Amino acid sequence: MTDATPVSSRQKAVDRYLRAGNIGTAAAIASPVIYFAMVSILADWKEGDSVLLVLLLFLAIVVYLICEAYSVFHVFFRRKTDEYTLAMWHSGTTFAFFAAMLWLILGPWVETGVYVYLDFDVFESASARENTSFEGILDEPATRASVIEQFATPVILAAFFLGFQYKRFKGAY
């Protein structure tokens, strides 16, 4: 038989903290999957289609938002449980800060790449002409949402949880 020792309240708090970090990481991974599922379902939507897929997608979005909010708030308010959890918090915030800076610096190139990819047929037809002029191809139409604005929060949250898990698995070194 094994001698079971009772778990301290401090260890329970750390376990809840790590569980919240895992939930946030899973939600950060699920965010682009849910987004692309939403885009693919709603892009092919016809008037007589079943509403079940849309309702399931809506449920997935609600669960994602609840999980992400729970995780971020729990990790924020319990970050000083002990030195290790505080170190994980600092690692996550450092990753998130640098991700935000890189996203602001590199975001315009990402956005240009996305628009070139989406308008590739226009890009090809312009390059096939003798007088190759790409003016106006990369202009952002007023109806499109900015890629930088649309994906800033998921990128920064994913970077936070990446840094959080990196420190968790790396340890104290």
C-alpha cells in the first residue's frame, strides 16, 4: 500500500493555475481552427441549408470565449501564487509583448501577402500584360477588415500562452 499524503492548499492553487494555463493554450490553438471553420461554412452558405452547423459553430465560439476569458483572468489574478507561477507569468507577458511589437512591425507585410494571395488572379492578369503595373492591386478595399486588426488579439494571446508553456516545460533554467 502507498502512503497518501494530503495535498496542501498551495499545491491545489498551483494545480488550478496550471490547469487554467492549459485551458488557455487549448483555446489559443482552437482560435484559428474555429475562425477558418466559420469562414468555410459561411462562405458556402445557401438559403435552404441546415442551421445545425452554424449553431454548432456559434456554440464553439461561445465555449472558446468562456475558456479564454476564464484562463486569462485566472492566470492574471493568481500569478503570484508562488515564484514559479510568477516566472511563468513573466515569460508569457514577455512573449506577448514581443509578439505585439513584431505584429505591428511585420503586420503590413502579412496583410499585403494575404491580399496578394486572395487577389492572385488579378495579380497574374496584371503580370501577364506587357505594361506590368501593379498599382491599385494592393489597395485595401473599404469593405475588407484589416488583417492586422482582425488577428492582433489571437496572435498576442497565442504568444502569451506559448511563452507560458515554454517556461513551464523548460523549468527554472
